[in-house]
Amino acid sequence: NINKTNTKPTFNYQKANWEQFSLELMTLDIRKINRTNVDTYAETLTTEILKIATKHIPNKNMPLYIKHTADKPRKNKIKNPVPWWTDKCSEKVKERNRALDRARKNKTEENLTKYRQLRNECNKIIFKAKEVHWRSFCETISFRTSTTTVWNKLNCIKGGNRQKTNIPTLRGRVPATTDKEKANALALHFHSVSAKTNMTIEEINRRQQTLEELEITSQDE
């Protein structure tokens, strides 16, 4: 059994600015969210609401990359939080935020429409910056590139300041607490699962056939 690690952000609702939260929530145009896939729609909607919440509801352990995504001003702002961020991204974010301030102060349909337009333009620019950076990285990948390098770059693109997720304590006959103990426990588990003693004759033959096919393929190359 594995004890789950609680990474849910803790909001301080008593210090929330509900007026500003409600106002910005009104500017969220849910009609433009893709509804063809229920899971994608729910995830996108949740992310947008969280972005607004992080601006107006104080929290203790919200991940740093979500705070950056929410564009909340910070005194100790980290330089270059993500590698794909460009000057054009910064300029468009500032332009979008100015439009949001105008919409807050003067709640007219014109101001709300202008804000939504700039918000959508900002999202497109940010998405394009991510895409260009990722394509550029993919061109440098070869069969010699380690999977560690690829995963590190992927995590960096998603959010350059994300903290590593710690593997929780593995509960077995003997609890595994250190990284080495956890690695050994997982290795022993998967070895026992794939051991021939736990496989039927048919499964053993099928695995052997697959290994032989892979060996033949590698020789042909």
C-alpha cells in the first residue's frame, strides 16, 4: 500500500477578494472553450478558474508555475521562469492586464469585449511560443538523446520552476523511505510480476517469440 501525498493547494478564503474574483470570473467566456471532449473541457475550465483564484485568493502552497501562469505581480519575480517565454509574451500580457484593469474599473460591454479579445490573443501568442520552442528542441533530438534530457525539457516547458514530485513511502513488509530503498522495492516488485514462475506456458512462449523478433530486427539494422 502507498500513502498518497496531498499536493492540493490551500486557499485562505477568509482573506479572499470576492468582489474582484467575481468580476474577473464574469469576463471568462466559456463559450470559446472546446466542448468536443468532456475531459478536456473540464480540465480547461478548471485551469482558467484556478488562474483567476490565484490572483484574488491567498494561498500557502500553490506551485510556483501556476502562480506565474496567473501573472500575479510578485516582488521576487524569478527571471526567465520558462525557457519559451519571449518579449512578445510579456508585452501582450501587460496589454491584456491593462485591459482587465479598465474592465474592472468601468464594467462596460466594450471594455469586457476588448479584454476578451486581448486575452485570446495573449493565449495564442503564448501557445505559439511554446510550440516554436518545442519544435526547435525536437530538431536536436537523436537516438543518442537520453530520455532524462527529453523529460527534463518537457517539464521545463510546462513550468520551469516546478518542484520534483517525491515518491511517497512504500508500505510493505519493510517500509521503504529513502530513494534507494524505494527503487529497490519497485525493482523487486516488477521483477516478481514478470518472473517466469508467475507466467503461463503460453505467455512464456509469446515473450520468447517477441524477444527473437526484436533480435532479428536489430540485426537487420
